[in-house]
Amino acid sequence: MSDLTQALLAVHEGTNEARQEAEAYLNSLRVSNYGGYMLGLCHELVGGPTEVSRQLAGLALKVLLDARDPITKMKLAQAWRELDEETRMTIKNGLFQTLGSDATAAMTAAAVVAKIAAIELPEQMWPGLVEALLQNMTVMDNDMLRQSTLACLGYICEGVKREVLAAQSGQILTAVMSGVEETERNDNVRLEATKALYNALEFVSDAFEVPDDRDYIMTVVCSATQASDTRIRRAALECLVRIASFFYGNIQPYMEALYQLTFEAIRSDPEQSALQAIEFWSTICEEEIFLHLEAEDAQQRGQHPKSVSLEYVATVLGPLVELLTQTMCRQEEDQQPTTWNISMAAGTCLNLVAKDVRDAVLEYVVPFIVGNVEGESWRHVEAAIFAFGSILEGVSSAAVGELIAMGLPTFATLMGSDVLLIAESAAWTIGAVCKYHAEAIPSEHGPALLEAINDGLGASPRVAVSCCWALHNLAKVFAQPDADTYGLSPFFADLAVTLLSVTVRGDGDMSNLRGTAYTTLNVMIESSAKDCLVHVSSVFATLLERLGETLAYEISSADEMTQRSDLQGLICSSLQAIIERVEGDIMGHADSLMEAFLAVLRCRTDTVHEEAMVAIGALARAIDEDFEPYMNAFFEFLMAGIKSHQEPDVCIVSIGVLGDCCRALEKSMAPYADDIIGALIANLNHGALPDRVKPVILAAFGDLALAIEAAFAPHVNPVMQLLCQASQVFVDTSYPELVVYLNSLRENVFEGFTGIIQGLREAKKEALLDGYVEHLFAFIGHVYKDEFRSEEVTRAAVGCLGDLAHTYGTDVGGYLKQEWVLPLIRELDGSDDEDTIEVATFARQTVRRYRK
């Protein structure tokens, strides 16, 4: 057994120590000889001594070829393309030959071939691949080869852009459909063909425009929903779901048949197939909801919509609602809130039906609710409650108001039911009423409803969580922080006390009750009126005392450390909510807060406590320059957070808090600037830090420059060079996730530039930027030409343009006369955001003043 085999197996099934050693060994192979490591993994997949090692080698290859993070994905693709042709061909040939071997290796090889195809096909680097795969489909005496080939074709369709395979889409469809047909004798092959069709549907949209081709596809797929193999039935129904999404407007001739077969599947098929049949109708609803919104938008603009709803759901509304409500009665005895089963799917679909047809649903669902909500069967009672809650998002308050008035006392009573599922659904439905129709709650029901919610907070965790949600929704609806009093003022004190008691319940870990209660308390605080602040003060005292108590916990295990850290995070978040609610009035408690927050930060020896860090940022924003006495003690933790390369979220949070400190302390941040800038630059050069952190760092340079003004002068050149380098980054715009990243990067680059320009202008040191002016205008002009530019980037670019004009005046008049300058500014004219309009107005006025 080779060293590579042993290492792969150790990673999979070895001890912690053996696993770490094996991972280090494999990483050293990758770093020292990337191509050789890839070849070794390929040889292991092709001919390894065990089935497990072969599969692990294939998985390792996939990791080297693809990643979720868009920048990492791009780098992996580039690393593969840079391998010499001989190495790439050896690997590809080995993988292709493995498609006909044993099941595990063949299916793993299929996935790896598809990953390589996603890299190479767009570059025309594997021109004969699809033809070779199609040729495999003619080898009728090797079912494993056909099965893995179909899987590979499906993966390729999933990972490659449609236009790349446009010329071969018809051949792919023919090969796949031949496997889906009833004449296919091997169920495994037919299953993979049906799965491949699911991924190929996006590529065959042209076929759905041709009636004969569309008839053929729909006939074959509908036939597959009746296969004896339940796996095939489920896969075929999944295809129908995707067809409903992609080709909503083309399936009208088949709706009667689809209605029959999906309804029968919901009634009679095994649950996994029935779930897909329900998903079909959920997808139809989603498409129609979207089309209705488009039609409303077009009408407001005085235009005709591009497409209209064909009202498939309205056509079968009565039978569909009846089937869904019946299906909602098929609950599991011990059903959990996170359970996804057929009754939950039916309720979700009913919610979408209501959003689609709106008030029309009431005619069919109200009889079911009224006839069962006080019945004897717990299943029917719960389903009736669940049905009522499910429709509330879609119907109008005017249509459902009377039913709410009649039903609330019943639901409040049912919250005390001995059947947990009934009590839970009743509490959830009250929460839905509070979220969507609070204005329909009769005023005389208000006190009794709040009393019921308050009592429900002491019930089982699942009921209490829903009561928290109801209270959360009411607080959002009634929020009036600038008012002297508001609707919840008479109940605020009792509700706050109850929520605080919930957070210390012994069963608070169940259903995330403790975290939900703290979150609800935060919303209550944020939304409270002025007459509630005296009660907020009492909550503050309790929370600060609790935070102090956590510091005295005896910790004897990693689990206890984690539990304490989580609790401290919840308390810090609530204290942050109070700080943000009272703002500058918190100054009298700043000493005790910082003492507690710093003590929390000292509890963590391996990393920085995010919630404590964010709370300190809120305090800095609230007390501004009065935060200066605390900065020296806080600085070591801020730096530790910024340097948290292994925890990018901590790093991002810490850089955000750095911005808070810069805005609060301004020039008083100067003594810390050298260390901060050094750490930020080191982060940009650190290989372990994910690329998603880098845009935030670039903007932070601007925050610091704007704060310390003249003290930033020694750092201008190294920082500006980094920003200029970042402004020259390009990505493959055929990948949407890379476009999102590039927009984020450019927006933050502009924020960095703008902060530096403003800071140096205030210090009368703008001459330090003279050598970068040409690049800045060239960058803005290049961004103007980018068709994928986001509104956020446009706003940042215009802001930078305005500051350049304001800073350099007529010295940049020639740049300001370029033909793209005013059109770029005009792009912001249609914005609804006041800050964006202000940026555009300032830029326009300044540019016109100096471009003459």
C-alpha cells in the first residue's frame, strides 16, 4: 500500500493525530509538486487497492478543481490550466477509462471529469469530450459505462454555461432521453438518465419551443413518473418541478395530465415522491406570484407585461386546496419544528397558493378551518390551525379581519393544549397574525392577547419560541422609538421581565429558546417609546450583572467554554441594543460597560469574542470622542481581531469596529495608525486569509485616512499602490458570483480612495496624491464601461469623482471634460435613496464648476 493510499485512508478513518499528520503530508505533496500530486490521485482513483481509497482520491481531485468561494474557484481553474498538456491528458485519459469500471470509482470519475470539463470546455481545451461521452452511450453491453456517462453528462450540464454546449445540446438531449424511455431495461441507467435530464433541461429550451419535441419530452417524463422503481418516479417528478420553473408558459397543453398525475402522487406515492409532486404546485405558484408582480409593475409604468400568468392554480383552486388541507392532516406523531415531511410541505404550498390567488383562497380553506378547529381529532385540529396561519401572508386584512377576531380567543386557548403540536401551531399562527395583520386585531382583544403571549412564554420551548416570534412581530409593527408612548408601553415592563426569566430557563437550549428570547428582548428595546426607557434601565442593570456572573464561571471543559462564550455573546448583543437605543445617554455607564466587555475579551485566549467586539463598536459610536480613555486598553484586542487570519468573520467584524473607532476618535487614532496599517497590509499579503475579507480591508484604509488626516501621510504611497493594484483586478464575468465579488472589491476600493482624498485634503496635503490622479480617473472611466457594474459601485465611483473635482478644481478640468463623466453621474438620478441623490448632486455641481 503506497504512502498516498495510507494518507488518504488515515484522513478518512484514522485517529485525530493520524488524520492531522496525513493532512499535513497531503498538503506538502500538493504544495511541492501540484502536477505530481494530481497524477498520484488519478492513479489511485484508476487502480487503487481499495474501493474507499479510490473514492477518496476522486474526492481529493474534486477539491483541487472546484470550490464554492468564487475567487478560490478561479485560482483552482487557473492552476489546472497551467499544468503541462501531457499531465492533463494523462489525468483525463485515466479518468475517462475509469467510467466503465466498478460503480464507486466510475461514478466518482464521472464527477471529476465534469469538474475538468467546467474548466476546459469554455476554453475549447477538450474538444472531443462530449462526442466521446455520446459514443459511450452506444456501448449497450456495459451498463456501468452508460450509467456513469449519463451522470457525467448531467454534471457537465450543471457546471457549464449553456452557450458552451449550444452546438451539442440536441445530441445530449437525444442521448439522455434514450435512457429515460420505458424501453431502457436497466433501472440504474434509467435513473441516471432522468437525473441527467434534470440538469440538461436548461440547455434544451429550444426543444420546448417545437411542439413535437416538447410533446416527446413531456410524454417520456410523465411516463417515468409511473415507473415501478420509486427512485425513478421521484427523479421524474423533480424534472417536472424544473420544467414548471423553466417552461411555465409552454406546459399549458399538458396541465390536465400533470394535474392528474401529481394529485395521484400526493395521495398515493411514497413520501419522497409525494413531496416532489407538492413541490410542482409550489413552483407553479411561485412562477405565478412573480408574473403577477411583474404585471402590477408594468401597469404602474403604463406598459404591457412581457408575460402573463396563465392562472393554472386558479383553474384547479378548489381541488388543490382540498388536497393540500387533507395532506396537512398526515402529521407525524413526534413531528419536530425542523421536520420536513408531507404535511409541512402541504402547508408551505398552501401559503404559496394564498400568495398567488390571494383572497380567492378563503372560499375553499375557511370551511376546512371552521369545520375542524374545534374538532375531536388532534390531527384535524392542528391542520386547521396550521392552514389558517399558512394563508395569512397572502390574504388581505379586510377579507380575513372577521375571521381573526373570531379565531384569536380560540387560538389563545389552544396554546394551552396538551397536544404539543396543536399548542405550537396555535402560538405560531398568533405570531403570523401579529406579523401580517396586526391592524386587524380588535383593540379589545389586545390585552388578552398579550396576556396569552406572556403566559405562553412559560410553556414548552417550542410554544415559547413561537410566542417570542409573536412578540417580536408586534414590537416591529408598533415600533415608535421617537414617540413619547406606543401601543406596547403598558405591557413593556411585564413582558421584559418575562423574557429575562425565559433566558435563564433550564431548558433554554431546546429549540434555541434562549437565543430567541434574547433576540426578542433586543427588538422590544429597539422599538420602545420614550416612556419605556425607565424599564430599559432595569433590563440594563440585570444584563450587566449577568455578564459579570459569567466571568466567575468555573470552566473545566471545551464544551463549558463554548457555552459560556455563547451566553456572553447573547448578553453582549442585548447590551448593544440598549446602547444603540439610548445613544449618548449611556455615557454614565461607559466605565462599567467597558470593564465588562474587556473582561469578556480576556476570557477568550484563542480568538476574539465577536459580540463583545461589536458591542464596543456600538459604544464608540454612541459616545464619540469620549471613547478615547478606553482605546489604549481595547487596542490589543482590536489588533488581535484584525489579525485573526484563521477566523475571517472575526477579522471582518474587527475591521468594522476599527471604522467605528475612527469615526468616534478621528485624529486621536493617530498613535495607533502605524500598527493598524501594518496589520492590514500584512493581512492582504497573508495566503490563508480568504479573498472576501480583502475588500473590507481596502475600505478601512479610507476610514483611517479620513480620521487621522495629516498623520496618514507616511502611509500614502504603500496604501495607494495596494489600492491601485486592487483596482486592476479582472474576473471571468460569465460567473455571476465573480461579478458580485468584483463589484464588492471595486466599491471598497473607491471607499478607500475617497477616504484618503478627503483626509489629505483636510490636512492640505493633497499634493501627495498628484501622481495617482491620472490612474484614478482612468479607473473611474474603466468602471463606467463595465456593463456588470452595480448601483453601489456607481455611487462610490461618482463620490470619488466628486471628491477629486472638489480637491483639485481646475487642475483636473481636462479630465472632467471626458465624455463619460456627466453620463456616469446621471445614472444615479433615478435613485430613491436620499444619500445617493446627495452624492450625485454634489458631484454634478462640483464637476460643472471646474470642467469649464
